[in-house]
Amino acid sequence: MKLLNNLAGLRIISGAIFSVRKYINPISEAKYNGDVAGEKELIVTAAKAWSNKVLKALDIEINVINPENFPQDGPVVYVANHQSYADIFTFLHAVPHQVGFIAKSELNKIPGFNQWIERIRSVFIKRDDVRSSLNTINEGAELVKKGFSLVIFPEGTRSGHHEMAHFKPGALKLATKAQAVVIPVTLEGGYRTFEEKGEIVKGAHIDMVVHEPIDTSILSRQELAELSNRVENTIREGLKMFE
């Protein structure tokens, strides 16, 4: 039964990716021409079409708390806990502007999915390769400076449950290097879509708490040194709302 459910779910995700292939060339053309505003607009259209198809097919409900903390445009760096693969679709559905991800390099091996993750201006990271990680930080910081927004999951991997692991050291270097606005986000419930039972389950409810933005460009050295703990504690406090 698990295998059948997962195959059915994968067909839904693959079908949703296929249905938005028409945006590939226009996004690439806008990127080639240096049309950042046009590229971001196309990414939003494609990402919402993709994520909304998946969420509707799997009957996933997203409840956004404090949506007024979303800016209408970027660039910003979202920092969130990571419970599930569904966290990606949650961000693409809920955020009103372009958003990419700092994604683990293993996702670059998934046909179709890898192409779209890269198209929406994501960056792949090899977590156990120090030099590659530094390159990713620099690449991500440059993207933010150009006007693109990114999502970071500082735990480094999916928790698969309600509890949250500690942030990896240096997880927010990209944000501080770019002097970006950081928005902490608490996610709860995504693990029920797959990770809890090891099979794709329909009808999940996901809560997304959008916390107040933090402008890193105006922080003191001391405040920058304490930023990772500050953001981690904010997200943890958000999780307590669901205990």
C-alpha cells in the first residue's frame, strides 16, 4: 500500500512539473537578457502553478499566521525549521514574491525536479564539502544582492517530526554577507504529508508562522554574532504554539 500511495503521489508531483514546462524558455530568456523583474514575475507564476497543483491534488491546507510580515517583493532571506519535503511547496504557495532555496546537492539528481529548483534561482550545497559550501554562500549572497530571495533550512536536513534540531554552525553567513533582511519562519505539520508514516498522505494541515523581519544591515557586530541563536529561538518559540 505504501508503494502504491507513493507512486501515485510522485505521479502528481511529476505531472505538476510537466504542466509548467511552458515557463522554462521565457524564464531562461529573461535571465539571459538581465531582466530581473521579468524573471522574478515569471518564476512566481510558474512556482504557484506548480505548488498549487500539488497541494490541491494532495488536499493539503496551508494556514499562514502573520502574513503581513511578508514583503510584497524581495530580496529577503527566509530562515525556517525543516520538517518535510512539503516545506518547499508551502513556501512556493504562500510567499507572494519569487523565492528560491539553498538545497542539498542530492536533490540535483532528481530528474525534472532539479531543473525547476534551479530555474527558480536556487543554489545547491554539498554539506560535507567545506570549499563547496563556501562557494554556495558566495553564490547565494550574490543572488540576494541582485534582488532574488532565498530560503535557508539551517538544521541541514528534514526532522521528520515536530521537534527541531539545532542550527548548523555558520548557517546564516549567506544572509549576513549579503546584509539581507532575514525573516524567521516556523513550519508545523508538514511531516504528516510523508515523513511520519513513510508514505504520501492526503489531507494534511500545515501551519506557517511568519515572524517579524530582521534587517541585518543595521545590526552591530555583537548582534550579528548573536543572530543565529536569536533566529533559532524565535522559530522554537513559534513551535510552542502547537504543543
